[in-house]
Amino acid sequence: MFELSDGASDNLLEPAFRYADLFAGIGGFASVFRSLEGEHAYAVEIDKAAALVYARNWGHDPLGDITEDANDLRVTVPEHDVLAGGFPCQPFSKSGAQRGMDEVRGTLFFHIEKILRARKPTLIVLENVRNLVGPRHRHEWEVIIDHLRDAGYQVSSAPAIFSPHMIAPEYGGRPQTRDRLFITATLVPEGMVMDPEPEPIRLPEKVLMQREWDLIQDLPMDNQSSIPGTEISDAERGWIDHWDLMVQVMRAWRADQARLAGQYLRRLPGFPIWTEAWVSKREHDEQLKGVAAWKADFLRKNFDLYESLRLFMGDAQMQDWLRRVRTFPESRRKLEWQAQDATSLWDCVISLRPSGLRVKRPTHLPALVAITQTPIIGPLGRRLSWREAARLQGLSDDFNFGDQKDAATFKQLGNGVNTGVVRQVLAAHVERDKGLLMATERGKRIYQAMSDNEHATAHQK
């Protein structure tokens, strides 16, 4: 079972604040709170593997069930000043069924509400996928905001969405596109009036990234081509090499076209390349029958590309290339080129997705997700390592995952929060609600701990 602090500080000084860590995962919020001299009051996590990692790094076993600790009969969560939680996103995620509060996991917010009403923490920070404010979940979003206000909290109804790649590395930013929704709220002290519609929190200009990311340097990535668990299989290397041949052909074709036209064209087609559409005219006409307009448009563009390449390469060479690509799994017969003027797939980041090989310049990575789609780092000839993935979430290199399998580590990181974003969100929130916080001694301590957004966040444990 989880441990509860006995209320004693780890040192002789009173802590800046005490925190409750709900849906704690491996402790992304704990990483930030510890760096701000916060003290653990409570943590809960239902996943056994994640709870083990949390206990290993933070000294408290969070294994438990929030529905048992906060329900209609009782609230056993102890007193605390700050409540945090990345409550389950699957009911709202585009990758799920999007059943929202019709799903059991989608009702867990109401257990959070029971804690708020019983313990009245001064500050709340909740995290979820941005789709919670999408059109399919507008009702759920409005319910959450209304219930927070009814419980006495000042909160904006305008969503605050941030990503690690928006923030400069010296302020905790990381080269990862990971849009997440943050709900931050402050308890309105007695005698003060709640702002009925406060501004959403905004990050100050000085913390925002002002240049293009360099993934390998800015993460940083380990400059090694061989790290256990990051290997590329022979089949994967073959798919990439074969597609790279076609990229070189298309680049040469574009350059030849440009010379004839008296201009310089370098970029490959921006639409997805589907080799299933590289067929005869008769088969192409059959493919167009009864398909949606958007798909018909892609099929036509691909057929036109195929015809142009046949003329440029010669039909025999084109058919030789096609014969091999059609031995690949279906999802490897497609290419999504999003690398602008890069010269080769091996100069890029390659994601092997169900929709095909997605190729991007090596600036920043797509979001880590709980399912394993570990990107291939072309210049290094290998996949992203789990240690590098931990850096993407702002965790230090001494963060201890034990001897669990890499897949479990990637899953836990994909479910976690980015510490740099959390840190800057907290700093922006306490500045916005400074007037409310400075009205109480507890609020003053929280403000003083969190208001310095230049606090070191890089690779914090």
C-alpha cells in the first residue's frame, strides 16, 4: 500500500508547501515539487510497475486506488497545500473511444473534487490531453470548470495548452512536440471575490524558444550508434534504404524539371505517397469508384506522380523498384515526407507508423506515447534510447527505472508529464493569481517557492 507522510519535514525548516500527487505515475510532478522544496503528503498510483519506479525515486510507495481514498463515505487523503494530477486521458484521447465521462475512468475527476472540498488545498494543477477541450468533450470541460468554481476555486474557462518544444532549454524546454492541457486553479480566501473569468495563463516571452531546435545537441543525444535496445532490424534498414533510393530519384527529377523551367525546385511532394496507387490507368480508374473525395484526391495526385516518375526513370526501372516495395508490409509501402529540403532519409528522424514511414528533419521529436513507436534517429543509425526519452520528459540521468524492460519504461514516460512545462505553468499561474495567494500565509509560501521561473529545471530528478 501507499505510504503517508507523518507530517514531519525532512529538515528543520518548514517546507514551502506540502503536495498530494494523484495518478502519480513515475513522479513527474514530484520531480518539480521536490526541486521547489515541497514536501510529500500523499501519492497514489494504481499501476504496480509505475508505483515501483515512483517508490524507488521518491521514497514513498503510492500503490493504491483513488476511489478507495476519496469517495462518498470518506476522504483519507491528508491535508496538503498543492494538489496535482494527470488524471486518466484515455476517455478523452483521439486514440481511444472518446467516451469522456460516460466511461468509468472519465468520472475520476469527481474523486478529485471530493478531495478539494474536504481538504481545500490552496493550488491545483491538473494535466490532460488537449482533446479534452475538443468539440466532442465540450460538455465534460464545462462540467470540470463549473465544479471547480463551485468548490471555491478561481479558474479560467479558456484552455491553457503548452508543449516542451515551446520553451527554451535553459527554462526546461525539450525538443518534443507534446501539446498538453493544463487546468490550474487557486482557492479564493474568505472575504475575497472570485474573478468570474480570469485570463488563461500565458508563458512570458523570455522563456519561449526563439530558435530552431537541434535534436542531437539540445536534448542532448548520446553520440553513439550502438546502444542496447536501440538497434534497427535488417528488415527496417532495408525498407529505409529502398525508400531512400526513390527519394534520390525524385530529387533528381525535381532538379531536372527545375533546370528545364529555369528555376530551382528542391522539395518532394507534401502529400502522402501511396505506392498502392502506382498502378495502370485502368486500375486507377477502378480505384476511384465510390471512394471519398479526400481519398480520390490523394489517389489522383499519386497516380500523376507515378506517371511522371515512369517517364523520368523509364518503365523497367520503375517496375523493378515497385516489385520490391510490394514485398514490404502494407504500412511500409507508404511514405510521408515532412523533411522539406533534407537530402536523405538517413539525415532525418524516421517514425515507422501504421500510416507509413513518416520522415521529419532532426529538429524535435513527436510526442512520446504510451504505445511504443520509438523513432529512428537517422544520423545515428539507431532508435531513441529510453534514457534519451527520459531526458525528453525533463528527468535527470540518475532517475532510476530499475531492471524493468525498455517497453515498460517507454510506456511510463509516454504517460508522464514534462517537468519543464509543469515548472513554467506553475510560475505563470502564481503570477496571475498573486493577489489571491499573497492574502494568506500558506499562499505566500507557495508564491515564493514557485514564482521564480528561472529555477533550474534541466534534467532535474
